[in-house]
Amino acid sequence: MQVLGKFHPHGDTAVYDSLVRMAQDFSLRFPLIQGHGNFGSIDADPAAAMSYSECRLEVSMATNIPPHNLGELVHVLSVLIHNPEATLQELLEYVPGPDFPTGGLIMGNLVISEAYRTGKGRIVVRGKTDVELLDSRTKRSASIIKEIPHQTNKSALVEKIAELVENKSLEGISDMRDESDRSGMCVVIEYS
């Protein structure tokens, strides 16, 4: 990593942490680095040491702009090339909002258009759940968490729910388990 020696002589942690984040498909919709090795997980498992990882990278920059769908952005650029006077409302037809890699639901469309108009804003994202009937005889049901807000640590979320249940701040939950695997996220919360 020549960046460390030539451009960032203050230690390797900041550079390597940034590199790891840019290789994680749960951090960026389109990862800017193609990583080979262990680059951590959505459960906050740490990345392997620098000596155990390799990568190919593209140019990037640090920003607070949320990730967007690349195809939608290309479409908007095409519209702007053909109509430089296009209004924000016209452009919002092609890019309805950010496209987060871990999914979730953006709460409120007005917030998005205001953020695009002013360049400032706060977007609230909620996870997606399904409710399934586990036993029709006893009418036991469960919430299945399939998507969580961007940059939410799944294991910390599960721990926080368990803590709330243990402290009796959250009642009616009989069991909770993380059944996530390579095919996707699945946190099951069973109700009593």
C-alpha cells in the first residue's frame, strides 16, 4: 500500500478502514474496491489484518451522500444532456431517492426532494418486516426482519432487542433468533 508511505504517513488504520468499507457490499450499493479475503460482515465481524487481504480499487472520495442506483443516475444525466433546464420534479421521476444496499423503507418523500433541492437533509430509514403465522391453532405469530436501515449493525440490533425484552421494556416476545445466511437476512422475533 504505497498510499500509506507516500500520502498518509500518520498510520495505517484510517487508510485500511476506508479501504475495507469501500469493499463491503453492505456499506456501498456499488463497492468501489474488489476485495479478496475477509472484509468483515454486517454483524460487525472485523476485517482480516491488512497482510491477509488484497484488492483492486477504483477512484473514490469520502462523502455523506447516500448511495444511489447507478442506472437511475445515468438516466438522469441523459435527461440533463437533452434538457439542461429540467426541473427537480422532472428528475425525481428517474431518481426517486437513495438506493441503500441493505434495503429498508425511506420515511417521507418530501424529505428527499428537499434534500436534493438544498443539498442538506436527514433521511429516516425503517427496516422491512413480514408477519408470519407460525401456528394457526394457537395463533402464534412472528415478525421476520428482512431488511435493516443502511449502516445499522444487525448483531447490535438483535442484542438491543434482547436487552429491551430482558429489562421488560419490550413485552410479548417469546423467542428471537438470527437465521441469516448467504441467501439473505432473516431475524425471527416470535410473539407469545
